[in-house]
Amino acid sequence: MKPNGRRSACAQIGFTLVEIMVGLAIGMLATVVIIQVISVFEAQRRSTAGSADAQTNGGIALYNIGRELQMAGYPLIPVTNSPLECTTLTIDGVADASAPNRLTPVAVVEGVAAAGVSASDTITIRYGNSNMGGVPALITAPGVPNPSDETVSNNFGCQVGDPCWESVALRGLGLVAAARGDVDRALELLVDAPKLSRRLPDTYLWIEAYALDALCAVAVDSRAEAAPRWIDELEAIAARRGIRELLLRATVYRARLGEPGALAAARSLAAQIENPALAGLFPGGELSAVAV
């Protein structure tokens, strides 16, 4: 028998170990290159996106700062005897120790680094939201066109339907009517003034108390029958909200009506409030008419 010199077909199927190792090496090298390329492009994408976001945020911040700076100092108009000329400031009887004081339209404070950590500078911008814009409305024609009307030099600050403005306006008209001797008309207007401020739920309570204070003053002067009830309302609002000066004025009204112990209570309250103007309520130890 002659030996068969041909190799079996089954023995030639597949890859050799060397071929497999070379293929793995090439695949790993290609994988590393692809990962590196993806990493570089991702870093560039993040850098580009970060720069764009920073520019957008910076633009928005500068826009907001610019808009606020345009409002700085409003409504403190730089005219003669403007509050902007004040070098010292006292708020609620306490001297403002901040430098610059709180009337300064813009204050820039440099950040102070601590323990090697840098600190950002701060910008303080102050302005008001008064519709008057610091412009006074002068009465040019009292009693025109009607006896209870007042013609003014401008309509700044007038906002139709604003309960606070309407309440303050009625308060003023009521006091004008009282000064002219028309007590009935004055009481009618002053009774409506606090009601108008309650027309909406989010109005300032001090406006209502302010109107009630004027109502109580006129009612006490004229010895109106409902004066004690109105004083109770003023006292309740002032006590609930901590408006001590109006609480004092309510107590003074009680004393002027002859309520026992009210005068001593008024003096005690006045001693707790740092307001030199309150001394005018007790000239020579006696009660005086309350100015409104």
C-alpha cells in the first residue's frame, strides 16, 4: 500500500494562532485610535458649547445689570434740595452707618479674598417704584370744578382703579373738607377711604390704617358718635401689625375722649418710640390736637 501524500482538507480550515493574534492587535489598535478621535472631538464640542453658554449667560447678566443701572436712583431726581444731597441718613430714628448710605443709587464693593480664595465684587443698585417719580403734584386750583375737588399741576402717579391711590386721595379730600368746616362731607369721605383700600386682598394695610387715623382725628375733633368704634379699628390694625406710632395715636384719641387711664398709657407708649415729633402730642403735659 502506498502512503497518501495529500493533506486532509479538514486540517486546512480556520486561522492559525499567529493570524488570530495579529488580528486582535490590529483591532485593539483601531479601537484605541477611534476612542482617541472621539475623545478629542468631544472635548472640542464641550469647549465650544461652554464658551457659547458663557457668552450667552454673560450677555444676559450684562443686560440685566444695564437695565437695573438705568433705574438707579429713581425717583430721587438730582434737583435742588434733593435727598441725593444728604450726607447723613436716619431711618426709623436710627442713623444709617453704612458707607455709602442707603440713599446712594449705586454702590460697588470690592470682594476680599479669604484663605487664598478669590471673592467676587458686589454691586448694589437702589431705586424706588413710585408712580410719582419724585415729581410733586402741586394744587393749582382748590375747589375747582367742585368744592370737594382739587386741580393739580400734573397727573403723575395717578392710576385708575388702584385702591391704595384712591384711598389716599379720599383721605386728602376728607381732610380738605374738614379744614373748610364741612365736617359731614369730611366724615363721609374719610369713612369710604379705608373701605377702598380693602377692595383688593393684597393692598397695603398701612394705607387702611393711615386713612383710619385721619378719620379718627376728624371724628374726635367733631365728637362724632362713631368715634370710639373707629378708634377700635385703628387700634386693632396698628397692634396686629406693630405700627406703634398709630397705636399711640389711637391711645391719644381715647384720652381726648376722656377714657380713664388712656393718657398714662399714651405717655408710656410715647416713651418707647424714638420720634421727637411725638413730643408735640403732649405740650406742657396736656394733650393737643393730633396733626394728620
